[in-house]
Amino acid sequence: MDSRPTPPKPNPMQRWEKIARRVRVPLGFVTAALFLVECARTSPHSSEILWSLVLVLPGLAIRAVASGTVKKNQELTVTGPYAYTRNPLYLGSTLIAAGFAVALLSWPLALVLAAGFAVIYIPVIASEERFLSATFPEFDAYCRLVPRFFPRFPAAKLHKAKDLDPTSAPVTSDAPQGFSLALYRKHREYNAAVGAALLYLSLFFLQPLLGLILRGAR
């Protein structure tokens, strides 16, 4: 007879977090499809597109620097954008998504994006933070100094002896770390810039292209 204790069953929130991790990428494609539908039925103005760049470009930059800094599941990264916010990748994604909603001035798109963040990204962040807390003893000290989402200025200055658990093997702001193009390429973060460029092209050319197709079909 097996005397090993039965592992506890995940609660409903943990089950949803698991689902959220699986569906967040497919839902990104669904959101892009909604954006194209809105492009087809809405005529964007150049001023709105210019205002959208105020959000999209910083969002792309934050994601690029974060992806070139973090070593996922290998160490706790606290340098670069991770000294301002614990989730710079999600912050960058939020700015990009908000920028494209501004480009179309689309309330349906904005509502879908807000709901997606609340239902998908908040549970995913909670799940990832539980993993980091269990994996890196210094994570709890890091959390006390760096906010979860909205950046803190100035950047937190983390020092091994003072701020982080001295029994762990920390990565601190004193460590020789910085942006790595190899990491950026490894994480394929260039896909975000390519996707943003394609969405901007759709803003300018999708409606005229559909008009040509419809006129040709008559």
C-alpha cells in the first residue's frame, strides 16, 4: 500500500492560473484579429496614430531591454528594468496594447484588452511570483523593494548584504549584468517589433486594400 501523502488538489484560482498560462498566447492572436476587424471598419486619423506611438514605442523599448536582461528560470534578475518593476515585460505589453487602442479610438478593443489583462495576466503574474518565491530565497526581499507592475522611481538599489538573503545566491545590482543582444535574440523579442510594424501597416493599408477587393468583386 502506498503510504505517500496525497498532494493537495489545486484550488479554483490555481486551476485558472494554469489555464491562463496556456491560453494567453492564442488570445493574443484573437486580439490581433479584433484589431484588424476594427481597422476594416474604422478610419484612423494621423493624429491618433502619432499619439499611439507615445505608448507603443516605449512599450517596445521596455520589452526589448527586459528580454535582453532576464535569464528565465536561471536567476533572479533585479537589474535594468527589473529594478523599477517586477514585470517589465507585461508593462511593455500593456503600453503597446493601449497604444493600438488609442490609434483606433476603439472602446470595444480597449474593453477587450482591459478584460484580458484582468482575467489572464493578473493570474499569470500571481502564478509566476509563486514560482519565483519558491525558487529564489531572495525574491521576497526583492518584492519589498520593487513594485509588482507600476514602476518605482528612482530604481531600487539592491545590495547583497543589506537587502537580500545572504544564504542565497543572489543576482544584485552590484553584479556585472546588462543588456545582452544574444538574450534578446534567444527570446525572439524582435517578433514584438515585427508584429507592431505589421499592425501599423494595416492601419494605413487595410481599408484601401479591402475597398479595392470589394470594387473588383462587383
